[in-house]
Amino acid sequence: MVSTPANVMSLYELSQALHALHDDLLRAEALAAPLIAAVQPQHHKSARNLVHYVAVRQHDLRPLQASLAAYGLSSLGRMESIVRSWIETVIETVDALEQGRYRREIWGDLDGGHRILMRNRDDVLGSVHGSDDRSSRIMVTMPSEAADEPELVQRMGAAGMDIARVNCAHDDEPEWARMIDYVRALPGGVRVAMDLGGPKLRTGPLEPGPKVLKVKPTRNDRGEVERRARVLLVRAEQADEIKLTDLDAVVPVLGLEALELRRGDRLQLRDARDRHRELVITSVRPEGIEVEFDRTVYFQTASEIIAGVHGALTIGELDEVRQHLFIRVGDEVRLQRSLAPQPATQLSPHRIGCTLESVFTDAQPGERVLFDDGKIAGRIREVNGDEIVIGIERAGVDGVKLRAEKGINLPDTTLRIPALTAADRSHLPFVAKHADTVNLSFVRSPEDVADLISELEALDAQNVGITLKIETGPAFEALPQMLLEAMRWGDVGVMIARGDLAVELGFERLAEVQEEILWICEAAHVPVIWATQVLDTLARTGLPSRAEVTDAAMGRRAEAVMLNKGPFIVEAIEALASILDRMGGHVEKKRSLLRPLASFDLNGNS
């Protein structure tokens, strides 16, 4: 008899361990029988496989994996879509080896799970446009200008957009309708997904800032002026029509048409700091008067510009300077139930409103609070009816600006609010009529999923698919239960909202968590959309970072990759299509090490 290394099981031990694992799998299926029976017939195999996967992943499989690999057998790293068939096949092989003979009885269709996933992918996400090598679909967030620029939508479609995402948190139904009409006109049947806004937990307004515009010349390192500042003074009613080219600013003025000004005239003003400044007219154009100056000027609404004997101009309405709180470590932030504008403060304590009232009843002392995508972090010290007092524990090295309408996350707080808001419910009739898929934001429980299904049933919208946006810790932990609930419906997908997840669970956990979501969805044969900041720098600036190119390539493991909007969105679509095409030609090298998963529990135990 051949001996085995100390850390490798004998074939007999391996067979016993695998049979025990198989028994647990069958017990879990029996316990979950009511949940499995409740799903639609087309999802029955998927629900059963999901239960099998969760049951198997309660075990530490790494010793089994090491021993199987030592015998040259499957290491269980790709079993997600066919758990029972895979394990039974491995058992058959181990038993045959242990008994000294080779026999193979296939207990199930080993390729069946993959075929179900591909069918579901096509049903939820549609087909790929413009490539035979790319299997991952490209979802693109529609910018507001797409409502009035059909040629932009045409360019997005030609670049490789497979799914158009319309965000219900922006614009309104007339704009959405125009966007969708342009998408429906594209060749090849581009799908439409509509994002429900969900509850918005954001900072409230700040008091308006001064209506001041700062303009300064360009100086070198010695403080010498290298280029004088150039400003165009225009009639107030024309200010919005002027496009900046080589100018530093456009300033609206009143009384311009009454003055006869010439090139070389000198204008005088006292700026917002009561500093005397002189502006020299360099040209008189049909649209206004261009002036230059070599000292910083703070133009202020209603201030006068003196034109000597010619008279005076009055500065028209300027935009308010956007205000902020300046937060440092050790400061105190007091969240207000009232959404009355709060003063901008540079020193603690700071006050700012919170847009979600339930926070003031659900939050507890000791729980964490994160602001602006986690740039600022603190912990609750005190909660009363109208105020939450937070001690700041992280705010950069030298402090961070906190503005109005920035996101607030409470990763430790159980918020007792439904995922569907009143606004979402009002939008659902439009969604049911126009969309192929509805994306459910802020979903955290099977009850949230059931609520959406109930609304869609009332609208007789069985043709609209459901995509669950996983963006919070509770959503991640309840994913198997939510998938089983969603399987009572027709087409089902999952979106990994990686930005929100990183804030909620910590950036260091994001890679681990997105892997677990990919696994659990493969087990459920549910297609996944890889979302948030994919090629974001390219879409915004026209030039990608090296890290985000690699991130985009990693997205090929999902069935779709989502791009957000930006001035260079067409270029981003073309780049992503090329990256996904090239990755399609490579063989995947993967053997996952399967430690026990504590994240998921179908019985609801914590």
C-alpha cells in the first residue's frame, strides 16, 4: 500500500469526508424544500443548486482541496454552477481509486449549470453588439444630454453599448422617454435598464455663500506675472451664451450698452475685499468688452466698475461660492433632523442636516458614520430626537471639506425603511412600460424583493426583469435569501455596486466580498453586473489609469460590466469593448481556496 504525506488524507479518509459533505448537502436541500418549491419552475434547479452551494460553503474545504489536488483530482474550485453533480463525480472517482478500479457514473449533466447561467445571462442582459469574442455585456449610464442628442446615443451604440442604464435619480420621465426612444432605434436590440433611486441618505443644505468670482493672473515660482488675467464683460442677459476659450472668466454687467468704451480705457473698481483694482480694456467686441489685469480680483454681485467720465457699470448676478464644513480629526459633527440651511464652519462643532429621518430613530451610540464615500469617518456619541452627535476619527491628514448633498453611510445601523420609496413607486408604471429590467437600489432583505415583485405584479409587468443592487453589508449577507425570493419572478440579475460596498464594508474587504458575490451568483445561475468606477478616469478625462485598465479586465468574470457617464464615454465604451475582446482569448487560470463562508446563512442566524 502506498503511503501518503502527513498533510494529505488517505483515499479512504477522503471518501468518508466527501460522503459526509454530500450528506450535509442533502440535509440542507430537505430543510430548504419550502423555499425551493416557492420559486418559478424555470428557477427550480438554480434554487436547489444555490442551497447546495451555501451548505457546502459552511465547511472549511481547504484540507479536502489539498488532498484532492495531491491525487490529481478536481480541487472543487469551479463547482459553483453544478455543486451536487461535481461532488458526486468526485466521490465516484475517489471511491473508484480507493477500491482499486476505475468506473464513472455521471450523476448529472456536468455542463448543465453553465448552460442555465448562459441562458439566464441572455434573458436578462440581451446579446453582445459588434463582437464575436466578447461574452461580457457592456452597460452604460445614460448622461442627461442623451435626451436631446440622438447622435450621441448612436455613437454609444456603435462603440459597443449592449445595455443602456437610465438612472431615475436624475432627470424626469420626458427626458427618460426621449433617451429610451433613441436607444430603441439602435440596431441589434440594445436593452434598457432603469435604476430606481431608493432612499437617499445625504447631507443637507448649507447657507448660501457670497456671490463672488475670483480671477487671478498666472505667476511663476518667483511670484512674477507670466500672463495677465483676461475677462470678458458682457451684457447680463448674454452671459450664459458665451463659451470660454482663451478667457479666464465671463462677468455679466449692467449698463454696458449705454457707455462708449474704447481699447486702452482704464476701469476702476473696489473688489469684494475692498481692494482697489484697475482693469485695462484690450478689445471691444460685439459680445462685450475684454479687459486684462495683473492683480487678483474678487468680482462681487452689485459692485460698481467705474469707467471715468463715461459713467459706471454694475456687476450682475454671479454664482454663489459653494460652501463647505472643514472637518478635522477630533471635531464634532452634529447631524440635524431639520433640513434648514446650516452655516459653513471651519471650526468644531459643525452642524449639517440629514435627508433621511429614520436615522434619528434607528441609529445608536457607538455605531460608525461615514461621509462622502468614506473620506470622513466617525462614531456616534449621542442620539436625541433631532440631533446625532458624532466624534470624527478620520478626516485625511490635514482635514477634509464636507459639502451639501454628500453621501452618508451607517454600516452598523439597521435602518427600518423599505428599499422602495414613494418616488420609486410613482416611477414604476413608467419603468414597467419602457424598461427591460428594473434595478432595485438599497435592497437589503427578501422583504424588499417581495415588495418590488408585488408592485410589478400589480402592474402586470412580468416581462420586466429584476436586478438586485448589492451596495450594503446587510444586502451582501442576505444575498442567498434575496435570490431565492427573486426567483419567484422571471429574469433575475445582480449588480455589484463596488463603490458603496467598499465604503460600507471597508476597502480592504472589497476584493474578498466581490469574489463571494460572484461565487454565490454562479451557484444560483444568476448573471452579475460588475459596476462602479470602471474606466472612470478615462470617461472623465480621456486618459485611463493603468490600475483601472486591469480592473476592467477583471470585470470579464462577470456577465456584464457597467460604465458611468463622462465627457469621454464613447471612448470608454470602445476601450472596454477592446479590453473584454482581448481577455476573451485567454484561458482562465483559477483555483479558489474555499474557506468556510460566514457571510451567508439560509436559516437567518447571525
